[in-house]
Amino acid sequence: MTVERPGHASAAEQGGIRFAILGPLAVESAGHPLPLGPLKQRLVLALLLCQAGSPVSVDLLTEAVWQDEPPRTARKNLQVYMSALRKLLGGAGQAQLVCHSAGYLLRVGAGELDALRFRSLARDGRTAAARGEPALAARLLRQALDLWRGVPLAELRRSGPLLAAARRLDADRVGVYEDWAEAELRLGNARVVAESIGGVVDREPLRERLQAARMSALHQSGRRAEALAAYEELRQHLARELGLAPSPQLAALYRSILADGPSAPAPPRNPATAGALLPPDLVDFTGRADQLGQLSDVLRRDRGRGVVLVGPSGAGKTALAVHTAHRLGEAFPDGRLLVGLRTEEGRPRSPESVLGEIVRTAGLAARVPADPAQAAALCRAWLGEQRVLLVLDDAPDESTVRMLLPGGGPGRVLVTSRAQLAGLAAVHRLELPPYSASEALELLARIIGDTRLARDPAAARRIVAAGGMQPLAVRVGSMRLAVLRHLPLAEYAERLAEPSATLDELAAGDVAVRPRLAASWQDLSAPDRTALLRLSGLALGAPFTVGQVASALGCGTGGARRTLERLIEAGAVGSPTEEAPADSARYTLPYLLHLYARERAGSAAGLSPAAPR
């Protein structure tokens, strides 16, 4: 494959390199365009740039290049394209294409890709607006918008993954335009906004925030009749397309203009979402620095994709999600909202119930649409228009989550689940491992005190290890010790050391580990529960192979492998973190679930079960 023309110097020889995706795909070195090779190679480069800094899987690259009909040589062809792209990039700038365990990753410097520069300027502009500096905000946001050269990747949109990525860029651009328009309105520059906003509204007629800026700009420019006509046009469009009325906020703006009252310089925010409707953060939240950093980075950067936080019962998923949401107030100034996807009894809530709660809490409509599809469309539109973070807690399956993923715009969805939710496409998954020993001991010390822990650190290490280093077990055990101040750590460690008694000891008042495990057990199918009962005889805390599973289940390796993969999707088995042949891969059972399965197996065999608490 020829990438460079004869006599054309490489990027390394020419110096600085610049990538552009905010318009047609382009690469320049020292101000001169570089030849990007054949179409398939350009598709690969464009997708790597759209996810710059994050690994792109071979499967996604294959889909982008060949859609549903990849050749048998697809993987080898991709390797050829990667080799050609490395030659194209040479050693210029910071750009580096590397092979990653999860696929391929293109690292670029902050100033080398226009999309990264756009996001940086947008972030700084929004920060200035939040600080009450509209002049600086307007200038930075305008600079971000001026980076655009046309429709992003217009020539490559026949590729499904690139079309999705380009649409996310489109949505980001509209969101920044809305921010810019509001900043200019606060500065009194209504005419500037009114002269440019019409074309943007024509492309995005259902974005109410954009329409509110248009109405305010027209009214403040002395064009009251046009402002009223814009509202009427939107009202008819919403009724025709979605069977909905404009939001209460937009209707209030309309009434103000109709009465020729003072027009707000920017559309009002819903007081229900201009803040955090979240459970209180844990004052002693401990550890998870790496996971918190990853979550925060993804939620700030990669808009349009949901984030699924996965882990077994007791892993601290909800605590981490709530802690993250509290920390991201600046990134999501239009609101942060947590909605539980289960009833108090642990049963899945109906989609109608979940959607109704979101519509009412966010003030999206005076009445919740009777049709769930319409209510879901309303919620997605809200997420596509507002900088909000919606936390969906304890998702039992994909169905309700799928209805709410926006696919673009500034809003984000963070999901917690015991299951992998494998049916959700285009989401980031982050699996929560057990605590490290230092994290577990830090939480124990915070609850029982440094002095008490220092008197017997060896016993403290045995206590946190007895619950498999799971945050819930560490917290409950610590709470129990905080009440039983007379109990030596060594004596409590001895109690926990007997696996048949561990779950009895991990209870403090109305907070206990066993009920959480019972709820997750009921989520599993009957065949999965049977398989776990048979696997419960494996050594606690020890990895195992597919051969050991086949022996425990009394089946062949093929059946054992299928059972394992089903249990992995259900969140009941941990899989290897890296690729490994099936016969040598090592799997794990979540420690607390393993204890519970042993308890159930003993009960099923007619042994005396542990007394419930």
C-alpha cells in the first residue's frame, strides 16, 4: 500500500503535525497536507482520531471499514493500514500509534487535533461562564466554534461507527453554540446572536435551549413578532413529531415576550435540576482513586456514550457513582440526578415508572406522556440539550437503560449494575475490583480509629481479608467493631476466619451483607444458581480453570465454557483481564458470593444453615 508520494517528505522530516476532523479529514505537517492513502485507511485514521487517547477495538475498526461484510483477511489488512499510518506519522510531534491490549490507540498532543482543542476551549469557556465572566466565556466559546471547517467527516459518513462519532461532534458543536449565544445575550449582544442563530435552529429544530436563545435574541433586538412566531413554530413541531407541549420554562419565556415584559438574557434553568438531586456523599469515602479518575475523565470527555460501572454485590458501585457525581458539579451545571431502577424489595421497576420520575423531577413536561416511547424521547432530548448527569442505579437489564442513552449532546448517563449489560452497544464499561489492602485498612482506620488499628495491625489485615477486600464487607465489619469497642481485633478476626460464620459476623444494625447477596442471588436464573452451587466447593479466593468447572458441573469443556460465559455476563464470575486461551484462562468467583453459594449448598444438602440475621 502506498501512503507517501515519491519525493514527499515524512511527517517526521517536516516537523509539527496537525490533525483535523471538524470538517473533512485532513492531516498537515509544517503547513503542508499529507496524503492519507486509500479510503479504508482514511476510515481507520478517522476512527482512531475520533477516539484519540482511548483504545479502539479491532471489532469496531472492522465494522467501520467493512460494515457487515469483512473479508477473511480483515485483521491482516488492518495491520497493513496501521503500518502505513505509523510511517505517515513518523516521529513528528507527540502523535503515536500503539497496539493496545484492547485494540489500537492513537496518542496525540493537546494542540495536534482540532477536536481536542475545541473541547479544551469549550471547557474553559463554560468554566468562565460559571464564574460569572460572560465576556471571557463568549470569546473562548467563539474561538472553539471558529475551529470548525464544515460538516465533520462528511466524506466518511457511510461508515456506521464514523457516522455515530460525527453526530456526537455535531451535537457538541450545537451545545457550545448554545453556550456562546447565552454568554453574548448576557453581554447585551442580542443582535449578534439573532443574525446567526437561524441556520443553527433550522438544523436542530427540537432543541428548546437553542429556541429559547433565539426567542430572547429576537425579542431583545426589537423583533418581538418573530420571537413569538418562533415559539409557535416550535409548539406545532413538538405536537406533530412527539405529541408534546413546549417545556414550562419555554412557555414562561413566551408569556413574558407576549406581555412585552423584560426578556431574560438567557433561558432559565429548571430549579429542580440546577443542582444535585443525589444521595449524600459518604463523608468517609475511601480509595478508588484510579477508578474515580477514569470515571471523571470519561464523563467529562467522551460525550454521547453511556458509562456502565460493573461489580458484584458489595463492590461499592453506588458509593463510587454518587461520589463521582458530587465531584462533577462544575462539569454538569444543569443538574445531577440519581434514579434507582429497582423497588425497595429489589424488583425491577417498570420503564413507565422510571421515565415518569425523570420527567417529573426534571420538570420536562406538565404531564408525563402516556406512551413510554414519547417519554423516553423527551428524556433523551433533555440529555441531548442540557449539561446534566443522570445516574441509573442498580440496573437489572439493558431495556430501560437503552431507552435513555442520548447518543449525543452534553448530557451523560452513568449506570451501575451487577450484570455486564452486554446488550448495550457503544458504552464504556468499568469493572470494580476488590479494595487493595491499603484501601481496606484505610477505611477500617477511619471508622474504628488509627490508634486501635495500630495496636494490632496483623489482626486488622486478617479482618479486611476475611470479606474478600470488598468495600461493603470492610465497612460493615468496621461499623460492628466501632460499636463493640471492647472487642479485641484478634478475637474478631478469629470469628471471621471461619467461612461458615463470616456472613453472620458481617452485620451491624440494619446494615448487613447477607441480604445484599440474597437479592443478587434471586436475580440469577435457575441454571446459573445451580451452577454456582456446584462451583461453591472450589477453593475460596483461588482462581480456577474451565477444566475444573467441567469437573464440578459434570459436563464437557464446551458446556463448561458456555456456562462460564453466561455467569460472566450475569456478573457472577470474574473473567481474566487479558486475552488467554480457553484452556489456560483463570476465572474467579466474587468472594462474598462464593461464601453465600456455599451456605446455600449446605442448606440444600440438608446441613444446618447459618442462622439468618
